[in-house]
Amino acid sequence: MIEDLVTGLSVPTDLWIGGQWRPAADGGRFDVLDPATARPIASVANGTVEDALACVDAADAAAAGWAATPPRQRGEILRRAFELMIEREDEIAELMVRENGKARADALGELRYAAEFFRWFSEEAVRITGEVRTAPAGTNQIMVIRQPIGISFLITPWNFPAAMATRKMGPALAAGCTVLLKPASETPLTALVIADILREAGVPDGVVNVLPSRRSGAVADAVLSDPRVRKLSFTGSTEVGRTLLRTASEQVISCSMELGGNAPLLVLEDADLDVAVEGALLAKMRNAGEACTAANRMYVHRSVADEFTRRLGERMGALSVGPGVDDAAVGPLVNQSSLDKVDELVQDAISEGATVVVGAARGEGDGYFYTPTVLSGVSPTSRILDEEIFGPVAPVVVFDTDEEAVRLANRTEYGLVAYVFTGDLARGLRISEALEAGMVGLNRGVVSDPAAPFGGVKQSGIGREGGHEGLLEYTESKYIAVQW
């Protein structure tokens, strides 16, 4: 445990296996860096394949007991975990600032969003419904029940270290599944703190296991090759998701995949520009643009493009950049490779004729800072429109007709989320239906909600997280033909 990293919060740094904090089997550890300084803030146990299989053993030993635990009891444990997270929100938010680089406001927002998954699924635990109906031939009754799918392997990314963990653990635990969580090696500390909160809330030993590791490929291969593991839930890049799907196919494991995004944001000529600019700022700058839901491509009608771009440039240019602990509005990117990629995409767009409205520069100091950037006159075929930026950069492209806007928006292999701003609700709904995305923000820059199904189409994923659908991902239907 680290006692002095965040005042008032004990931060675990070992593996959580079977209700015990344990070092890695080979004693290995790795450093966690503060993106604002590029300096280590903690050393964490580096889980091995042996440790991963020990997690599966622990989850298997606890599986029958947890599945048999009354839904109300499972729900009460999750409710207590929600309360503990909220009681410690300032401390956990500071931890996220330090290991992830978030601005403090972003960290607090994520913490509350993350805790809400525990509250939502504490209520959903008692709503795992089945059905009984008469067979059409009248020969018997059709009874359908839902049972826990089984041991669940959860892999989470670094950009939302609390919310991605609770969004997966909440429904899994509510459904009666035991879990192995592998957090991103950039941000393992938040996941370990959440594991400790679940322990305090009353989760039995072995139900939750957490394995930080830099041996991601070997660990995933070993876990997904174990026939006792029946569920994989992954949030991360489409490239890695494809690899995991291939591996999981060998054991025919049920998979939920929340993969990459390339969100378009459409501003029609009848949009309220105050609403559109505010919405674009939210959609672009949440977590400094390091979000799969971030607006990656801004398509603006020619008649309002200059005014929209000017206003957005003013708003983004006024944002302060610096360490989150100093209450800056925009923190650093997570690491050097992320910083290099963002700058490379911006410079490539400029070389193809884009104009810099504001930004387009690396920040000062040792951290991984990049200034909020708005680019106008971006070529519709520019590389920056094809790749997920994952940074505070807003490229603006002009369009003339609704049909052109929809065509440009759909010109991507991704389909996670899209945003539309218009003063005509019917028009906005027609365009929302035409957009190839699993979610649409209509006159809103934020779509995420624990009570709503989150997920994409095309190469952006399989399945849904959140809402009642998120609970059902961790269950299997069993049909019983019965006659009475």
C-alpha cells in the first residue's frame, strides 16, 4: 500500500487474487508514471501467466457461491460500493489525476459516472427476468430463465480507469458472475483501489480478482484458453479487439467489444450556434479528447462554418493547459507515443492545406502536453479524418447538403457515436437514423449514461454496456420445456 501518494487514501500496489494482496509470482514490478511530469509515482506488481491462472482458480472456487447469493444481497453490496466511492470521490479523483493526467474536473466527473454504474446495477440485480408462455401447439409451457454466464475476463483501457472498470464489474457482479479484471498498465492504481472498495463493501473472496500486468498478450492467451472462462469484455482499440476475438473463438467464448471510434459532429445551417459550440466543446474536450466518444471530425454547413469555427477556436484557445493537480482545464496526454501521434496527425493535415485557427503545438515542460487545436479548411481525404485522434484537436470540414454530410460522416469503418446539431427536430431524427452509429447525440455533446445502452456498430464493437442490456450481456438464457 502507498499511504502518501494521495492524502487520506491507501493505494494498493500488489495483485488482488482470491481475497489477498499478493506480489507477482516472479516478484516483478513496473512503474506507473505521472503524465504531467513523466516521472514514476508508484511501482506495481507485474502479473504473470501463473498469476492469471491463479485468478481463474480463485474465480472458479467462488463462482457457485456467488451465483447462489440472493440478488438483493448482491445489489446491496454494489450499493455500498457506490456509497464508498462517493464518500472518497476527492481522493480517488486525485489519484486519477496523478496516474492518468486528467484535469481535476474531468476526474471528478468520471468518478461520479463510474460510481453510478454500481448504483444502477445494484438496482438491476433484482430485475433479471425470465418468461413463461404456452407453446403455440398447446403441448407444453415454454419457460425461459436467465443464469450467470460464468467467469468473466474484463480488460479495461487507460483513458477512463474508474468508469471502464465499474461499467464491466457492475453488471457482471449483479448477474452473479465472478471476474478477473486486467486494467491498463498505464493506470492500474485506480482499479486496485476499486477492488479494495469492493472488498470493504462485502464482496466475498475470489469473486473479484485484479491483475495489473505488462504481459498483456501472454496473460490474455492463457486466460482465454481456459475452458472455465466464459465471457470476455474488452474496451480498447479495434486492432487489439480483432486479435482477442480470434483467440476467444477457440473456446467459443461470449464476447463484448467496445472498440475504436471516429465520431462525426454535424452542424446544420439551422443549428443554434451557442448550443452547437458548447456541445462541440463537450464532445471534443472531455478528457482532453482522449475518449472513444470524442468528436473526431466536425462537418459544418458552409453558411455557418466561419462563425462556428471562430467561436470554437476562441473557446478552445481560452482553455488553460497544465497539470490536473493545478486545476488546469486541459491536462497532459497519457504518454509520449500519444503526444507524438497527435502532433503527427496535425502536421500532416497542415501539409495538406489545413489552416491553424488555434493551437497546433506541443506544450512546455517534461509532461505530455498538447495545446487545444482547431483546424479549418481540412481536406475531406485528410488522414486526420480517418484515424482516431485521441487528443484535443478539432478538424473542421465544410459541407453543402444533408446528403453530403451523412455520406462524409459514414465514410469510416467505425460506428460508435455521432453528434447532430439542428433547430429542426424532425430533420435531426431523420439524419440520426441515416448515420451508421450505435449512439447519436442530438443537440447534445454527451451521450454516456449508466442507464442507457452504450456500444457501436461496424468496427466499433459488439454488444452493449450500461442499461438493462448491459446486465443481460452477463447472462445466458435457458429454455425449459415443461408440462403441468
